[in-house]
Amino acid sequence: MTTYAETIAAGLNGHGHLLGIEGLRADQISYLLNLADGYVDQNRAVKKTTDLLSGRTVINLFFENSTRTLTSFELAAKRLGADVINMLVASSSIKKGETLIDTAMTLNAMHPDVMVVRHSDSGAVKLLSEKVNGSVINAGDGSHEHPTQALLDALTIRRRKGDLYGLRVAICGDIAHSRVARSNIHLLNTMGAEVRLIAPPTLLPAAVERMGVETFHNMKEGLEGCDIVMMLRLQLERMQGSFVPSIREYFRYFGLDQEKLAMAKPDALVMHPGPMNRGVEIDSELADDLDRSLIRTQVEMGVAVRMACLHALTQGTLNEEPAA
Ligand code: NCD
């Protein structure tokens, strides 16, 4: 007999956790997106809550700052009827490992069903997941993965374009430091989209040629024929030393404005995970242009996607959809 734990472990990376997009199959991604589609409707209704997670406890454990990810996980868990606790821990760089495991063990003793964890070190969330009994969702670990962001981006695109398959998607800017880019590359490749990375050489990760993407150092060349343009925040807090000559110069060559966007398809849409540096990686007016920008929709989809992930993990349903 297959146990509940085995069912989930078979479907997700790690053991009953959602640690990354890498390793998820296309049918599992589609299952989560289909589930999330239903939650979009629920979130637009007057009554937004169900009792699917009634009696369950979700702990949001954030060692790094967050606005939209934290609030949307909190809302997602509450809309499913769970009890939610937010723990915001300032991470001390010296005692990081010790703090992480100590905190995890302390919280584990309180029997949470799900822990949603964000940490500035790549791999820290996986380490924590090996020490606790409940399910763990990675809400961003260093520059490694941010799976729910990629899922919410995919949902946003799918609802506008119908399908991810065959779309040309450009991911632009600070790719080297971006867990959002890494998770999106895995997801888009798995779903059959064509991925282009556009960045100065200093902001491209070392092993980029193994990621199944095409790279460009020139925005206008890279944006040609694109359906979706994903802009990334310049993550100054993760940079040691100088990666870009100056902010002004960065905007001139890699900032998205109407002129550069004109190289993409006429119906191309613009995305950004937030928080945005207006005038650094994206022109402020373009970010607010409702005809071109999906940035607000991304935030809305974030709640629905996180509800779907909490649903799938706690109910062990990720494998119910037939394999593609
Ligand atoms: C991203 C993150 O924290 O990785 N933001 C987010 O989750 N909305 C991207 C970023 O910080 O630039």
C-alpha cells in the first residue's frame, strides 16, 4: 500500500515538499495551474474562504524581507481555512546555519502541517526540509529557486495567451542573482516555450549554456519576435563589487521602454516579479501601462497559485492527473 507521504514524495522534489520547479513534470505543472485557475474565481467571489485546511497550521518562516510573497502566502492559507503564523527572522550572517536549524526544530515541535520558508542562502530551504515533519514550500532560497513565482508567472501567461507551448519568452536583466529566472527557465523549458536570456555578460550565470536557453547581450536583438518580456530587479543586495557601470547606463542599454519593446511582437506583454526599480530596469510609465503590463495580474495570480500549492501538498493530489 502506498502511504500518503510516499504519494507526495513521488510527485514533488524532495519528500513531500515543493523545493523547486526543477524535476517537476509538465503534467504536474499543468495540474497546479488548473487548480489555481479555480482559485482565481474563488478569490474574485464575495466569499473567498473554504475549509479545506481547517484545523491545519501553516507557518511562514521568512529570514529575508518580503512584501507580496509573504502576504500572498498568508492570504492563501487563510482563504483555505488554515491557522497561520508569520515568523520574520533577521538572519545573522555568522550564525546563519545554526539559527536556521534551531528555528526549524523549535517550530517543528509545534506540529505545523506546512512551513513556507524564505532564506538568503541557496539550499537553505532544502536543508531545513530534511529536519522537519511537515511539508515545506520554498518561498525563495538565495539565487536558487522560487517555484511559486514561476508558477504564478506561468498562470498569468497562460490565462492571457492560452498556452505556454511555443511562446517566445525573454527574461531580461539580473539573471545571475535571480531565483525567479532560474525557476522560470525550468518551468518554461518543461512546458515547451522558447526561452531567451538578455543581460550584460556580468549578470549572466556561469553555467548558462547548460540551461537550454539562447543568450543575448543586446536588448533589441533579444526582444525580436518575443511574446512575453520578463524584467528582473537589479538585486544590488546580492552583488559584491560592481556589476554594472552606472544605473543610468544600465537603463539606457538594458532598461525596458516603449522603444525597445517595439522590437517584440505587437501584442507582447511585459512582466516583473516585483519589487520594481522604476527607471532602472523598467520605464515607470510602461510598468503602469495596462495594455502592455501584467504586473498587477501577477500579484493576483500569486494568491491563487499559493492556494493551489497548499492544496496539492496537504491533500497529496499532485499525482492524480494522468502523466502527459
Ligand atoms: C523576487 C524575489 O524575492 O526573489 N520577488 C518576489 O518574490 N516577488 C524578486 C526580487 O526580489 O527581485
